[in-house]
Amino acid sequence: MNHFLPRTRLPRIVSMTLMAAMGSACVFAAAPAPDAATVAIEKYLQMQSAGLPGKVTISLEGRGTATLPECEAPEVFLPPGVTPWGRISVGVRCQTERPWTRFVQARVSVEGSYFVATRAIDTGRPLGAGDVTERTGDLSRLPRSVITSAAELVGVVSANRIAPGAPIRKELVRGVTVIQQGQAVKVVAQGQGFVVSTEGKAMTGAKVGAIVQAKTLDGRLISGVADEEGQIQLTQ
């Protein structure tokens, strides 16, 4: 019985074995476990960015934490005045026998909705439904004052000319004053199955959506929200 393999099969078997071994090594190298500093940075920035208007994604830039000395319990912080938005520097310190502090470049992306002008909007023109459209993108790459809520566009006019396709920023619009100080106003209270109204006198001026105080005919001081019709809707 011949215990030796034909020479023609040896190179193929060796090649397949090497490829299998290299493939396993590549799979192992493609998914290294994140180091303690990377985990600490991502966790810290997720906590700091909680409440932002969109889906937050944290990524490290440059060489990330590759140049940091080893540290079992890294402490992460943001420099004074830095907020978790866009490209930022994140501080990492380690309280060891030889304490050290380093900085790592990171990006905080915020995927969310914002509004742009669908056509040219002249100064002083009230914004209507056909003037704006909603888009989705990385808010951190846009001006920080970009409007992300449709409620902020209710009862506003353009403070400056807005070009087609331009993101709507808060400084480009202003609210319309619907209640003047001292004017007679209608005060409305609504509930399940009922609507009650009375007359009052506005103590301050107000724009749509603003809190305004008024004094009723019997002398009571009440607070409510100014609506588009110049009425005061009592808050529940």
C-alpha cells in the first residue's frame, strides 16, 4: 500500500491549508476588541450627547487611541467650552504612578431632520407650507442654529431673503407679534367636551407660541399661550 500522496497533489493541499490558515488570521484581525480608552470615550460622548435632536454616532478620527499609553481606568473629559457636536478634541487622563493626559480627535455626528427653503423667500414674507421642505442629514455639518422642528416655523416671517435650497436658520426668521400690550384679548380654555372663553386685557405683547399674561374683567391674572388668531389659550 502506498502511503505517499502523488506529487501533483502536494502543492494544492499545502496551498489550501495555508489559505485556510490565512483566512482565519484575517477574520481574527478584522475585529479587534476595542481598548479601554476607546470604550470610555464612546460611552462618555454618548452620555454627553443625550437629548440632541437626532441619532448620534460617535467615531474616532486620525489614529484614534493607538498612540495612548496603556491605562486600565482612563478618565475622559471635554475641554472648557467644547460641546459634543461635530469634530472635537476629547481629553483622556490616566492616574497611574506616572500620570498622563492626552487628546484624541473624535466626531459626533447627529443624523436628524431639518428644513430648507423650496424657493426664494423675500424679506418680511410669512412662511407657508409651500415655502419649506423637510430633509434628513448630519446636523453637525450644518449651522448650529438650523431649525429642526416644524413648530418653530409656525407664525414666522423671513427676517432676511432666503435663497432656494438654503437651510432655514433661526436668525433668518422672526415671530409675528399677534398680541399687543394693553389690547383686549379673548381668553380660551378647552377641555374634553367643553370650550370656555372670556375677555381680558393683555399685560404684555406676544408672538405666536409665546407665554403671555392677561387680566380678566373680574381682575384675575392668568397666563396662556398666544395662538395664530391672537387669542390666549390657557395652559392645562
